Amino acid sequence: MNDKLKNFRKEFCKHKYSMFFFLFYFIFSLSLLALNLITNNIYNWIGIICSIGLILAYKKYFYNKNKINKLILILIFIIPLLFRFILLFFKYGNIESDYLSFLSNARQYSNGGTLDNGYISLFPFLYSYIALLGNIFKIFGEHYNICILMNLIIELIGALFFYLILRDKFNKSKALKGLLFYLYNPFSILWITKCCPVIVVNTLLIICFYCFSRINFKKNNFWIWCIVTGVLVGITNSFRPFMIIYLIAIVTFLIRQYKKVSVQKLLITFVLIFSSYSVINNLFFNVVQKEIGIEVNGSQSGFSLYVGSNMSSHGMWNKEDAVLFQEKVNELGGVFAHKEMTRLSFERYKNNGLNNIWFIGYKAGILGRNLNNYTYVEVSYSIMNSIFNLIKIIIKVSLSVYLYLLLIGNMIASKRCIEYYEEIDNYNYILIFGMGLFVAMLFLEVSPRYFIPITVPIMFTIPCGLSGRKK
């Protein structure tokens, strides 16, 4: 025991940054799991018990097994694909709120009609999904199932790039296991049915990870992948404006490489990525402004900040804040209304004083837990078919089991990352992004739905952490 402790101390002193970072990520993973263990929901308890059983069974029977019968393997891959294509045969309705805004504007776009320019000017990042879906509607028609088919294809593209990253990092066998874990994700499957950019953002995040992982400083053409990465980051940001966190994660990764790579190459990498991102970002705002004929600004998160500072609503959307925001828009215009709401949000946080500590903690609970129940309610509400109670129970159980597989698997993998840090060190920017995104969202409007992009880096953590080899 003393020898193990001495070896750990020796390794920690030698690789302070890597081991401290993975130790910090382990604490973060443990916190996410703890948030979801605070439950009195029977389906959550079933998910906890079943996920632990599956993890133990995998470790005992499948962890070191690389060869599986080909027919069985093909069947295992076909089943989740069938689940996805079955979604095309449901009837959908009760399309409300943001989902209705995306759908109605996309239909208007496809017909050359007038968009809800006032709303888009306040939240310009809605435009990307509207334009994407609107162009698809122009070609294939405006039926709601066309939206589902588009989301489905984009989601499978994400699966392909998820597999490619794991294959390049490890080998084909481990990549296939990771791909299976991705394909059986009920959250991805069910959110395909919603007319919103959740699936698109997740896929673009995976492609961003892939492009950055292709940068090889030993090759002269590394700059090409730098530009491609910057362009993809800019495109992703046009759907959800949080990719500045990913750029920060990349910077921390590049700083860590200064002993292995020349400073000149590191600077070139950063400049190419950031400049490509900036070009796409500016181009996006110019296109939106030209399309709707209203001035938009690059920073329009004031309303979300203000809602996030409301202790009485626990940082969630509420009618009172929405009414006040509309009054400010009528008085000041969209751009200055957001700036005013930003100022008011800082005043709120200042007035909250020490209460901000428990307030942020409470918001962490809203953001980081209950994704399974939230997903079930959101999806089941829009499906008009009569579904047997047994099927409903199976869906609820599968969501709970998968959620706890993610959280428990992430916690186990993050612990192993501390021991096998050298194998995983080149992927720590993905973990930094996941943590950074979670923390940043705590200061904005919160909802379980906003946790979905954080599941993407978690899904990478599990196969990377469990596949490391101790040095």
C-alpha cells in the first residue's frame, strides 16, 4: 500500500497538470452522478439498479472480448437503426413553443414567405436551423416527417464520425463497441422527433472533435485541418452560440503542447482556427441581417442571462421576465434591449449576495438531472398514436437506464483517467469543453434540455477512459 502511494505521489509530481485535471474531472463526474441519485422516482431507481448490473455484466463477460459472431453483430447494429426508422411512421401533433416557431418559419422560408423577423432578430441563432430545414422542405415537401428524416440522417452522420474518432484513437473493435453505445442512445433516438437543432448541434460537435483530432503537427498540411476546424466551429456556433467555450478548451490544449511542439506551430494553429471561426461568425450575422432586414448583434444573450438570474423562477423561463423583455424591445430595440437585460441581470446577481451560492447549486440540479423524465414528456406529448402502456414503460426505463449508464460510466472512466492519464491526455480538451459548458450554462436560463450537448463529451469520456493503458 505504501509503495502504491509513493508511486502515485511520484507520478502526480511528474505530471501535475494531467493528473490534477483528471482528478478535477472525476469530482465533476461524481457531482453529476450525485445530482441524479437524489430521486424518489421509481423509474430512476430501476435505471440505477439496471445500469449497475449492465456495467458489471459488461466487465465480466464482454470487456476483453474482441470477437463476436458476425450474424449476431449485424443484428445488434440493425435493431437501433430500425428504432430510428420506425419514428417515420408515427403521427405528430401538439407542436408548440420553440418547436412551432422553427417549423412554421421553415415552411414560410420554403415558400418564399415572410419569416418572423422580429423574433429572429432577437434570437438570430434560430435562423440556421430554419434555413436548413426550409431548404430541405423546398426539395422534399413540408410534411413533418421530412423534418424527422433530416434529423435522422444528420444523427447517423454523427454516429459515423463518433466511430472514426474512436477507431483512429484505439482500434476497430473498440470503436465498434463505442458505436453500439452511441446507437442505443434513447435520447438521440427520441430527440430526432423534435423540430429543433438538438440533433444538428450534437452531430456538429462530434465533427468538430474529429477535425481537431486530425491536426498532426508532424505533417506539413496540419494547417488545412486547422482551417477546417475553425470553419466547423463557426458553423456549430451559428446553431448554438456556446462554441467560444470550445475555443477556450483548444487554447488550454495548445498551451500544454508547448514542450512537444514549436511555439510557431501552436500560434499558427490558434490563429487559423480563430480567424476561420471569426469569418464564419461574421458571415452568419451578415446573412441573417440581410435576410430579415433588421440589425442584429454578435452578443444577444441578455434575456437568457436575465432569466437565469431570477431566483423566484429558479433560473427557468417565466412570463414576467418575458413581458419585461418585450417592453424593453419596444422601447430600445432588440440589440439595446439585450444589453439592458444584461445590465439588469448583473444587478440581480449582485442583490442576491451570498444567496447566489445555493441558487447556482439549485440551478445545477435543474440543468444536470431529470433529463430522462423531461425527454419522455416532451416526446410523448407530440406523438399522436395510441401507444401500449407496456411500450411507454419500456421507453421510460430505457431512458433512465441509459442516463445512469452515462453518469456511472463517466464516473468510472474519469477515475481510470487518473491512472491511465497518458493515453487520454490528448483528448482532455473534450472534457474541458464539457465542464466549461456546464458551468457557463449555470449563469443562463436553465432547463434539462440544455444538458443534451454535454452528453456528447461524456460519451467520448467513457470509451477513452475505459480503454486506456497504464504507463
